[in-house]
Amino acid sequence: MSAVRRLVVEADGGSRGNPGPAGYGAVVIDAATGEPLAEAAEYIGVATNNVAEYRGLIAGLTAAKALFPDAGDALEVHVRMDSKLVVEQMSGRWKIKHPDMKPLAARAAAILPPSSVTYEWIPRAQNKHADRLANEAMDAGRDGRQWEPSASTAELDAPARTPLPDRGPPGDAAAGAAKARAALATARGAADTGTLFEVNTGASEEPEPTDVTAAPQVGWAAAPDLGAPATFVLLRHGETLLTPEKRFSGSGGTDPELSAVGRDQAARAAVHFAALGTVQEIVSSPLRRCRETAAAVADRLGLDVRIEDGLRETDFGAWEGLTFGEVRERYGDDLTAWLADPETAPTGGGESFAEVAERVAAARDRLTARYAGRTVLAVTHVTPIKTLVRLALEAPAKAMFRMELSAASISTVAYYGDGNASVRLLNDTSHLR
């Protein structure tokens, strides 16, 4: 009888845009020594994160089998991934409902006997080797080439590994999930931890699928198979001459053009998005400063700009062109009422925050329906961006006064098919440095 050969597969996949340019990485490790035995990585073109993660799993299992093709049942493989979705679906605890995932899961399951493979979820920090391989593959694709093993430095970023114990496969996904539930319950002060992760402790039973036609779920309980979201990359326009003076500049004012600083900011944003390669569509407020910012990016990416009137800035009425201090001096009572009540409009017939929120939400709904599963650059203003963020967070209107939003900054919100939204980035200005 052949001696049992035990291997660990660490796999990962990623997409810069979801969907966007995607790649995967996988490493096969000797469980007894912690020594890496094989690496695999590939740029796979435009795909979602989930597809890339499954492709990484398939590559890792294939590489493991190739190392010991005649081992048969004497080969035991323990898969470690930071994708909760893949681990739970391949372990049989979550149903596979998305049509893109089903054939990939079937391919993965057919590589080795099911009894020879176990799965464990690990934090991303413990999956650095595979994560680095996936990023190397995406970098290669960005440069028009495929990943080459000889150029890889992924192993240098991997955490130190110690030999795994001889008794059974390393890790226990069910126990790990139980610990995660307990930790989250402590952090949140929750009394019932079972709503965070559904773990099937019976071999013959499978959890019921989530009903995504019901009211949207939130947080960790959200359904895992909702497809790729509509992702809004929210770019505030570059500076105008009014921006550094912090003057009210809405849709009822002079419609200023970008300043020299603003044009430079737009050019830097264009370089940034060209390097990422994730933007598939561009929409813009009709105001000049946004159209100029959007045009700089569109010219670089070779895309058209579609104007969306719902993304225009607030009409600030009689406050247009004034500083906050000047408004306080001239219209103190009106300003106090405006700050206290989202239904109150600025002096002289401007728009209230409630009115802005209504038209921004309508624009959001139009755009998410039009661009489902795509990454859209939306070039707009302070109030629409803050409104989209606070609506995604279900925060009150006064939360907008707690957000900083710099000129030419980037924020990101993803919208899923069940109505959930995920705020992924706020006020990023790293591309301007």
C-alpha cells in the first residue's frame, strides 16, 4: 500500500473591476515540510473575482495531481483560500446557484476524488503567496504578456510556514466558522451568532438557498451568488478657481471651468484609470468642470462620455459663489435651518438635500439597471457623491457633514442585484501624489 502523500494548495484570484482584467495564482506546498513544490498563475482576461478564484482553485488542484499522477487515493490535498464563497460551496455547505460558478465547481471537483480534498478558509494575510501570484498575473496581462515563473517574486512575500501535524488534514473549516461567529458576536454584542454563517453539521443535509426576492439582507448574511455588481467609481471633478476658496459652486451658478491645477488633477486621474484598466463606461454631470474632467479620462481610455443630468451639483440659490462665512453673515438664520433640516432649501429657491437625494437616487437606479455587472466611472460633485455614499450606508442626511471629499478624489460604491450596496472606497487621493 502506497504511503499517503499530503499536500496543501493555496489559491487566489482577483479582478481589477469585478468584472475587469483578472488573474489567478496557486501554490502547492508539502504539508510535512512547508516547502513550496509548484506555482501556477495566469492572466485570464476580463472576468469576475469569483471566476478568477475558481480558476485559481482548478489550477492548484491540477498542479497537485501533476506532481503525483499515480498516487490515486494515497494523495490528500488540503485547500486553503481566503474566498469564503469558494470554500463553503466546494465543502457542500452553500448551494451553487450562479450559472458561471457551476461548471467551474464541477471542473474542480472532478480533478481528484472528493474524499481526497478538504477545504479551509484563511484570512487574506495568510494567503500572500497565492495573492501575489494572482497580482503578478494581472500585472503581466496589463503589460500585454503572460506570467512567467522565472520572473516571479511571490514566494518572497509568503508568510513563514511550519510543517503541519501528521494527524489528519490541517485546519477545520467548521470549527473556524464557529470561532468566527463567536468573535463577531462578541464584537457586535450579538446574542445569536447563527445568523452570520450557516454551517451544515449534517452530512446529508444542505442549507436552504437564500431567498433573494425578499427584503435585502445586509452584512455577512447576504446571499453569496448575486452575480457581479454595478460598480460606480465616483470621481469628483478637478479644482476650479472657486474650489480652494471653498465657495458654494452648484448648478445655479457660473459653471466655472477647471483651473490649471484642476486640469493637472484630471490628467493624473486619467493616467491612474488607464493603469488600472477597470473602467468600462463613463458618465458625467452636465456641468463644465465635470465634463472637462471626464473628457481627460475618456480620451486616455478611448471611451465615450454619457451625460447624466441627475448627477449635477445642488442648486445653492443665493449662496452661489459665496464662502460659508459670507453666507453665515448674510443669511444666518437660513443657513442654520439648512444645516438642521434636509427639507430646507438654501436662500432664494435652491435645492434642499432631500430634493437632491431624490434625483440622485433616481439617477443611481437608472445607471445600475443600465450597467449591471459593469464598472462605471461617474464624474460628479461633492453633494451627489456624499449622497450616494450615505444612501448606501443607510445613514441620515446629517452624515454628509461628517465626510471629507477632496477635489479629484475617488470613492467607490458597488450595487448588487438584491438591492444591497457596498461602500469600498472614500476620498482616495493617492493618484494625485
